[in-house]
Amino acid sequence: EAAVTQSPRNKVAVTGGKVTLSCNQTNNHNNMYWYRQDTGHGLRLIHYSYGAGSTEKGDIPDGYKASRPSQENFSLILELATPSQTSVYFCASGLGGAETLYFGSGTRLTVL
Amino acid sequence: GEQVEQLPSILRVQEGSSASINCSYEDSASNYFPWYKQEPGENPKLIIDIRSNMERKQIQELIVLLDKKAKRFSLHITDTQPGDSAMYFCALPMATGGNNKLTFGQGTVLSVIP
């Protein structure tokens, strides 16, 4: 089965601090995605990437940056974390929007 | 408004009965309709999908119906078991540029009562 690994699993950050969430996939999928999950909103797309060196804005990109240095790795960066960014973040990889997405185990981020 | 609307948000059923979740969408060009299941504390996983050349698809207890004219698709779980208790998401690829991104519904929390 496709493997997507996220780190860390849990993170507590302070308001104004910088947070980096990491994702690694061994599926050789071109596409990678970052979603956040909040009660009442389901899964919302933050940033995505079509391949190494590319990043695209999703539906809620404000306050987030993304980096795709290689086929395998996709990071989500919060330069100045705010309490509103407290959430569970999921990374996923796939061949394209019309194919299966494989999700990582999630990162629970708390911003105090 | 929402590009994919999913209802209900909460669903409680008795074990052995059926459960139905509905999604409606706006983009008439959509041609792929997946459903994901997320168990408590776990990540979402694809459980069944249907493409626009079909109206019905069944995998064991799971049935997906697609009504393209009405822009609706639905998931039906027959003979529900406690193991079916989870959150369920419908999703749609939203065309953007030369590729697609997957947009999810708001989710349905299904509780199967023994």
C-alpha cells in the first residue's frame, strides 16, 4: 500500500512562532496535498503540488507557505503561527484529482 | 457557496439498518465521485468511487448512486455494523489549470447503535 509519512505527529507552538510540518511519500506520485481538518468544515485544501519545485494555492492558503524540494517531500510552513491555525493537518499524495488520494496519519497542531 | 454540499452532518442508525449520505455539487463537468471513510483517530481512506459513465456501483455493503442530471450522488450502507461507525466524506475533483484538485464535503459522522 502507498506510504505517506508525516512528522511530527503532535506539535505545540506559540503564537508568532514558526512551524514546519513535513511529509514524505514513497509512492512516486507527482501530486501532493496539504489539508486541514476542523469540525464542521471537513477537509480543506491549503496548498498542493504537481511535482518537485511546484507549489499551488488551494482554497485556504492565507497564513501558509509550502515547499516541494523533491518528488518525495512536501512541507507546510507557518511563518507566524496563530491560534486560528490550531487544527489537524493531513498530507496526501496521488496521481491526480480523479484518482485515489493516500493520506498520512496527520499532525495535530496546537498554537497557544 | 460550497462547491460540494454533504448532508446530514450527523447520522445515527440501529445496527442492521441502512444509512444514507447525500452530496450535491455545482460543477456539471465533474466525472469522478469518490467516498472516503475516516475512523476515529485515523486518516481518511478511499472506500468506493464511481465515474460518470455509471449510475450505480456496489462493493459488498456499499452502494453508490449517481444522478448527473440532478448533480447528486449518494452513499448507502446496507446492514450497518458497529465497525461502520466513522466519518464519511464525499469528494469531487475541481478542475484547475491542467490538473485537478480534490474538494471534500463537510463530512458525516455515522454512529451505528448496537
